[in-house]
Amino acid sequence: MTRHYLEEYGRHLSRIATTLFEAMVKNLNLGPKQSESSLDESTGFIRVYRYPSGSLADETWGMMEHTDSSVLSIVNQDQVGGLEFLKDNEWLLVNPISGTLVVNIGDMLQAISDDQYMSVKHRVRTNKLAERFSICYFVFPAKGSVICSSKYKPFTYTDFQQQVQHDTKTLGYKVGLQRFKLNAAV
Ligand SMILES: O=C(O)CCC(=O)C(=O)O
Ligand SMILES: [Fe+2]
């Protein structure tokens, strides 16, 4: 039963993500090489989260601050709330609005767009009284497709992911796009 719903959910979210992506790319006037990189619906995955409530909520984050590595991420959160994003060094709450999806720009879209769209830092605060559920959809570039831009060295999503895994293992955190910046100091 659940599988059936998740499959259908995935189909709808793929359609929404592709429509949004195409509209955003069209708006950017990218060169032919850049517009070759695209999202691949077959990479889309869905995560269902349950963030427990309780006293621990005082001390722990449901999810620590991060940017998503995806092209786009689409969050369907319940009414409990707790998703926050960083804007001008200030953490702002994404107010839950029933029937509304939250769209996050991921690192891949930031690179594809030459930093015109920035991947947003976000985190999840747990709630002391209520558990929170969210269903998150993430979509990535086609396997092997090279992301070319004027700000970053050409790289594939696999290169990116390997670098993230390496940094997480050796440094304990994700460095992210900075690693691929042209003339980067890192
Ligand atoms: O649960 C949420 O609202 C966000 C989860 C998230 O940021 C992620 O999985 O990358
Ligand atoms: Fe995220």
C-alpha cells in the first residue's frame, strides 16, 4: 500500500521538479554547454522523516545545518514546523502552510546556474511537545553528466559526492562546492 502511494508521490514530484528546473534554467540564459546539464528524474529519491519530540529536543537538532547536494529538493512538512533557513546570517522559520511544498535549491543547481541561484543553508529544530513528520524528495543530475560553469571546475555529481564523503570522513563535515571553485584556496 505504502509503496503504491510513494511511487505515485515520486511521479508527481518528478514532474514538479522538472517543470521548475526547466523554468529556472530558461530564465538564466545559460550557454549551450551549461544548459546540457540537467536533472534526471530517475535519480529522484524520497525520504520520510520522523523527528521525535521529548526532552532531548532541547539539546539536539533534528538535522544539523547543511546545504543539499541535489539539484532541487522538495520538502513536504507537517504542521509542527521546525525547518529553518539561513538568510543574511539570520535563521528564519519556514512556517508550515497546509498543502504547500517547500522547494530548496541544491548545490548542483547553484553550480549549473553559475551562483545565480544559491543553495540555501537549512536545519531542522525538533519540537519539545510534538513529533514532526516530513517527506522529502531529492533529484540529481544524470549520472556522468558533466557540470560546466564559469565559476567551477567541470565535475560530475559522482565527483562531488566522492569529495563530500571524503571530507566528511577526514574533516567531519562537508566542504561542498567550495572544493570545486576555480582558483579555490581549499
Ligand atoms: O525534514 C525536513 O524538513 C528537511 C530535511 C532535510 O533538510 C534533508 O533531508 O536534507
Ligand atoms: Fe536538507
